[in-house]
Amino acid sequence: MLTIRFRADGGYLSLHMDGHATGSPAVCAGASALACTLAGWLDRHGAEADSRLEAGTGAVRCRDTAEAKEFLKEIIVQLMQGGEE
């Protein structure tokens, strides 16, 4: 089972993912791709951020700014749609 958590706390936004979307490699790959997209976008936009992305687990954390929050919202929408098969 893939568990995804979002958090806004202490001036930071974070995305944590653990597990695998068993039975659906496409959903698992899609979730991983979106986490990598988020980490890359934050890096390219000079956001104060850090990420740890590995097989079966990952976390992306950044300073809570309006721009980062809007992009994270888009990632959240895509992750929610990925689970609707």
C-alpha cells in the first residue's frame, strides 16, 4: 500500500511517501515521478528545500511560500487522481 502524507507546519510544507501501490505499477511510477517533479521544480526555482527520494520511500520539504504552496497543490491533485482507477 502506498501512503502519502502532506503537512504544513512551522513555516514549512512537506510531502512524505512510503510503500508501493501494490497491484498497480503505473500508479506507483506516477507517484514517484510526481515526487521527483516536485523536488526538481523546487530546486530550479531556488526554493529553500531538501528532498530524500529512494525506492519505496521519499520526502520533500520546503519553505512555505505562496509559489511553493501553489505548485504543491497541483502535485496533490495529480496524486489524488492517480489513485482513481
